[in-house]
Amino acid sequence: MAVDLSFYKSYLVEEIRDEARAEARAEALVAALAENVLTVLEERGIDVSEDARERITGCTDPEALSRWLRRAVTAPVAEEIFDDQ
């Protein structure tokens, strides 16, 4: 005889699932920020070197990407978004 345990939710399983969801959201945020940085630069007609593109898409720090996005609005060249000034 089979017992239906679908109503049972393990605390550990829920915690792992919540962590996985949070990680997925963080990764999606980082990917969106990187894409936004590239979009702003490209829409402004600024050439983005392969090195700059790799640095942007390889970054996993949402704060750095947000800072770069703000700088992308006014930077005359793509490499200037990385300046720590």
C-alpha cells in the first residue's frame, strides 16, 4: 500500500530550494546588469573591445555592474567605465 506524502515538506529541502532560488535570482540580476551595460554603450555608438566585453560579462558583482552602468551613460570610451575614480 502506497502512502501519499506529498503534503510533507522537509525543512531542509525547503531551505535548499530557497537558496537555489535566491542564487538563480542573483545570477539573473547580474546577467541583466551586464547586458544593460553593453546595451547602453552600444546604443551610444561606443565600440566595446573583446576585453571590455569579457570583463563586463564575466563580472559577478552587482554593485560593480551598477556602477559601470551609471558610468556607461557618459563615458567617452568603454574602458573608462572601469576607472575607480
